[in-house]
Amino acid sequence: MSHSLSRVFVHLVWSTKRRVQLIAESHDPALRALYLARSEKLSAELLAFGASDDHVHLAVRMALTRSIAEVVRAFKSESAVVLARRLGDPSFRWQSGYAAFSIDPENATPLLDYVERQREHHRTGDSLDAWEQIERDDESSG
């Protein structure tokens, strides 16, 4: 094969430091635009974005040239700066960890829908634990 092909889809989740509820729905368009632009810079593709008051979900098609850790670091650092500015709180931080799950590209539709409808899922209480696995207490991680 003379070229490279990637069908590596990943579901990423991380929360605010100490799960403080700071991500108002009004921030969603700015975060979506930021993650979309950053994805392009990383040669990745943002497939879905969703946020709740204390965490975000992204579904991303990864580039072959980037690690998951590198992509998450870029997403988290840039969005922390934007949220700190929007919130007027320079101390805003994301938790130090994150969750990353592989996505079967052939069966991605239910997950992509779930990610896009985060606020609705959390309002109605029908969020799925298997897709919400993030550190509940990151006190020990800084």
C-alpha cells in the first residue's frame, strides 16, 4: 500500500477541576468552534461535541500522526484559556485526567447522537454510565 489510511475513532471525556459546574450552555457554540478549528490543525476530524455543566464529550477521527494524549492536551489547554476568559476566572482548570474509548466506525451513530445531546441526557437523567466514565474526584491528581 502506497498511502496510509486511518479509521481510528475515539470518544473523549474530561471534566472541570473538582467537577465544578461552570460550563453554561451559552459556552457551547464557542467550545464547538474551538474544538472544530483545533481538530483541523491536528489533522483530525471532530465528529461530535457535547457538554454538560461540568464535563465535555468529543468524538474524534484521529490522524495517524498524533497520539490521543497529544490531541487531548491540545483540546484541553486551548479550551481552558477560552473558558477562563469567558468566565472571567483565570483560575479555571480542567481535571488532570481524561477518558478515551475506541468507537466502532460502523456502529458510531448511537454514540455520536449521545455526545451531541449531552445537555438533554443530563437534564432528563438518561445519561449512560458506560459513556460517562471520568474521574469523579481528581483531588489527588493536582
